[in-house]
Amino acid sequence: MHEESAELRVFHLLRAVTVEYGLRQGEFAARNDMHPTDVRALIRLLDAERAGEDATAGLLGAALGLNSAGTTAVIDRLERLGLLARVRDARDRRRVLLTVTDRARELGWAHFGPLIDGTAELLNGFDERERDAVRRFLTGVREVLRETGGE
């Protein structure tokens, strides 16, 4: 067996983290009668909200790689579960925006809150230069994923 490079060890660690996080998402989905795609949809909608983006069915479908029918099915399921609401855009009444409900936030915090708090506590032990390096690394990995993913 050969010795892995430092870069490959970091990649394998990142992969292990994503697998563990995926397991937590799966547990959350199962506990709340959701499909794993529903959890990814809620995460994307929360990300859009944090970024100040208007969350539409088109944005959600593109982010999840779903066609129109698949996107509608996810939205319908989440709305039925009381985790998402459709609201008319105040600036353009023809447009429908998607919002995450307080119930979804409460369920999410109950499940993921300890992970979020633990991660924040871990990062508090890093100095600003180290936190910046972590941000740059994760942002870069996300870009590599976007560039190499898909068809």
C-alpha cells in the first residue's frame, strides 16, 4: 500500500464529512416523513433567503437538477407538510415565491442545532486567518463541484 498525499487525505476527510452530513439529512428526512430531496430543497430555500434571492420554482428546480414536474412534486409535498408556503410576489403578482415556514425552521433547528452549535464552537477556536482559509477551501471545493458535475 502506498502513502497518500496530504491533498488526498484532506479530500478523503471532506468526503467522510459529506457522507456523515448526508446521513444526518437522511435521518431528518425519515423522522419527518420527507424525501431526501425535500431536505435539499429546504436547505436551498434557506440559502436563497440568507442571500436575499427570490426563491422561485425555477430557481429550486435548477438548484436540485429537477424538471418542472419533479420540482412541483417537491413543492407540493413540502407545502402539504406545512414546511413551505407559496406567496405572491408583492412586486409582480404574477410571480409566486417560495418561503420556508417557521415550523420547518423549528424542526430543522431541533435536529441540526447541535451540529450547527458544535461547528460554530469549533470555528471559535480558529483565528481569523484560519477561518478565512477554511472558507476559501470550502468555497473552492463548491466551485470545483459545480464545474465538474452534471452531464
